[in-house]
Amino acid sequence: MPVSSAADEGRRVTAVVLDIEGTVGSLTHVRDVLFPYARERLAAWVRQQRGTDRYAELLRETRRLTGDPHLDEAGVIRALTAWSDEDAKVPPLKSAQALIWAEGYADGSLHGHVYPEVPTALERWARAGIARYVYSSGARAAQHDWFAHSDLGDLTGLLDGYFDLTDAGSKREADSYRTISRALGVAPAEILFFSDVREELDAAVAAGWQAVGVRRAEDPRGAVIEGHPTVDRLDGIRLTPWGL
């Protein structure tokens, strides 16, 4: 089985990079639990930051992105709320969400959803000497908290690191995957990416990575991602450092 439409069989796999939503965890958990949780608390959270460096940075970045240098606190709250409703991939919103979620994880109100076979897959890859990383649009802190407070326990010991939009850039741009390759010090052809989004897989392949699509059984988009081999579980594909 080829690992991408452009890959040869048996190519070496040194590192695995994983998407979160729809790949290792439920897409509906993000949309139905995490996003509403943060949105309901955005306004109060922003006001609580008054007088802090975090508040100043939030105003500065939101003003820059909206193009309004005079945006006040109320305007910032409106912008963050609108971005939340649009699921916009912008750093000020992602940072705010991560910090709000962190409070929920800390008090037990929230848990990250992880599919049951994921820990076993991560453990097997670790034993095989394959490094394991996460690349998600959510801030690195939010990614870490998802796995630290997962409904299957603390899984952070099974991961070697995290990448987000600030580190790497858009997940639909090939240059983002080249940036990650350089950061890892791993040849692009030796990295395997798992995602449920075709455009992300396409970008990874364009950067020279191997790629496998993931479509969970309950995913309404269908069981196959066009142009890519597709599995419905992470243990649906066997990896070794020498390839599939």
C-alpha cells in the first residue's frame, strides 16, 4: 500500500505528525464542547486581563488583524466573538481559547477527546523508534492540554512535541510542512502526516511528505479522501522505521 499518491512503497518513516480534530479526537467535541465553552467566557476573560501584558498584546494583535488601530476593548471582544463564530484561524483567538480552556481543564470541567486506539498506536510507534508530533490550528498550549487532560488520561508522555499556526503557518500551505521538516531535522520523505482534510494532505505531499487520510466511521464526509490512502483508525496502518 503506498503512503501517498506520489510515494514509493516501503519508504522510511522516521517521524509521524498528527492532526487532532477528526484524526485523533472527535471533530464534534471541538465544535459542540470546546468552542461554545470558550465563546461563552470570552468577554469576561478579556476584561479580567486588563492591565496585563497579555491584555496589551491581545489589543495590539487584534487591532493589527482588523486594521483598526483605535479598536477598544468592546471592539476586541466583538472581533474575537466574530472570529469564534467563523472558526477563524487567527492567533489572538487561538491564544485566548487556549487560556480559557486551560482553566476548564484545570478545574475538571473539560477533557480532551481521544479515540480509544490512539494510545496503543502511539506506544507502538514509540517502541519502533518513530517520533510522534502534533500539528494543529489550535495553540500549542491547547494541544498539550488536550492530551494532558484527555478522557483516556495524560498522554503527553507519548508525544515528542507540538506545532501550531504560529510555528509553521497554514496547514494548507506546503511551506508550512517544509518549516516543520527543518525544525525536526528530518528529511521530508521520512515524515508521515495523518489528517482528515484533503487540502492538508495535499500540502504535505507537495512538500515531499508521506500522507495518509483519516476518516472516522461517524464522519459525514465519507470514508475515502480523494487522492490519498485512507484509514478509519490509527492502528489501521502498520509502521516501522523502514516504512509500511
